[in-house]
Amino acid sequence: MFKIFYEDIELDHTDIIGTVQASKEDIVRFATEFDPQPFHLDDEFAKSTPFGGLCASGWHTCSLIMRAMVDYVLATGLASLGSPGLQTLQWRKPFFPNDTLSVSIKTVKKTDSRSRPEIGFVTSEITATNQNGDIVLFMINDMMTARRKPLET
Amino acid sequence: MFKIFYEDIELDHTDIIGTVQASKEDIVRFATEFDPQPFHLDDEFAKSTPFGGLCASGWHTCSLIMRAMVDYVLATGLASLGSPGLQTLQWRKPFFPNDTLSVSIKTVKKTDSRSRPEIGFVTSEITATNQNGDIVLFMINDMMTARRKPLET
């Protein structure tokens, strides 16, 4: 099922992952369970804050982008084996109901694994931009990626 | 409703935020919506991976820790105004069904806002440790915090 392996990944290549949206109901439902801060739940209250209106939990935004990434990985056959973490995560602008975020991924670094010759780490910049051209979210992600052939050591 | 302001926060102070758990059903439900990778959905498949068993999406772990943090902020009256992002996020070990994660927060830095005299940034290390003493998640978070009195400039 894997088609694109560590060796196949080009540096400085940008791909469009897909788009992400959330309704007000989606935003309130996620926030009620995981992030019940009033600016994610209450429209009137949110208008009085620097956000300017009800907006999604940053973790909701991350989770929706994750879903777009998983769909992309499955569609392309990228040999992704999960991620040990992020180098940075920036919530730069609010994500409002019915905004459309365009998510892109740019490969910036490849690093052989020192302990596991069958994988490598691909570092990527992931950017989610809304319909006004504002970057809503930016993150730098390390992804474990299977090699076509194990590295000879 | 705010009781603890930027000026009140001590550096190098560690607080216990609370504990976090997820059932297998919780893990599968979250992953089905946001992170449908097979090691978050399928017990048998997950056993064949380096995870060793079905485990939570890293974004689910983050979201559950967020909920514990919001409950802590509301209980203590910490003047939190949200976060612009994380400096790092590490998923170090799998979070398995019914594991109990103890979440602690250590304040490591305070930074006056250059543009907003009514807030400051509190940088904290957040650590989630399972019942075996393994660190499952580690992150460094910047939190906007209201000042008791605006900074005179």
C-alpha cells in the first residue's frame, strides 16, 4: 500500500494537502468536550475579546488538519509511520466558523534515523491559510517515513 | 473571576494540573473523526507496529490535556487569555487505553508583551507521565496572561 518512500521525497517541494472547514456547531461540540473556554463557546462573549468572535479551539484546528493529512497520506501512498512531535506550533489567527483553510506541506529537511535503518525523518512546514490569505496555523512537523531499502550501516 | 495574574506567577514553580484517561472507545471515536491511522483504530494491526498496541492519536492526548488545563485554570482563577502556540511538542511514548496520565506544569519564563501592556507571556513546560513513570507527552507552551495592572511604558 505504500508508494512514496523516504528515498522518493524531494526537498523544498510544496504540496496542497486539502481544505478544512468547521461549522459553529462543530466548533462548540469540540470545545465543550476538550476546550471549554468561553471564546470557543459563546458568540457574544467572544466578540468582547481580541479574537473578535467565536473561534475554534487551536486543538480542533490541529485535529482537522491531521484529518486532511491522513486523507492525503492514504490517497498518495506516502509511507508515513507517525510523528514523534512538532518543533513549533503557531496559532497565528482565529479560525472562525465556515472559514476555509487551505493546507499545504513543504518538505524542508530529511534526516536518516541513527537507530532504525528502515526509516528516516522528514521535516515539513505545514501552513493553513484562510480565504483572506491570512496564515491561521503554522507548524513544523517531523514525520517518520519508511525507506524503500534499509540504510546500510 | 480572575484571581491569579501575571504578576503573581512564580518562576520554577510546578503544579499538578490533574489526571487524564481515555477508554478504547474514546480513542477509536476520536481517531475515526480526526486521525484514522490504523494503529489508532485496530488492536490487531497496532500490535504489529512499534507502538505495540492500539494507542491514542497524539492530538487526542493534546486535547485531553487541554481539557485538564482549562479545568485547572477555571478552578484556580488563573488569568489565562489563550495561547499563541507551542515551542515544542513531543509525543514520547504511546498513550494506551486506560493509562492514567498525571499532568504537571512548570513555569520557566515570563516575558512582558511589547505591544500589549495589559498582558504578559508565561512560558511553561507541560509534562504528562503515565502510571509507569514514563513521560508520554512533553510540550513548552506560551500562555497570554492578564496583568493585575498594565505595565507602565
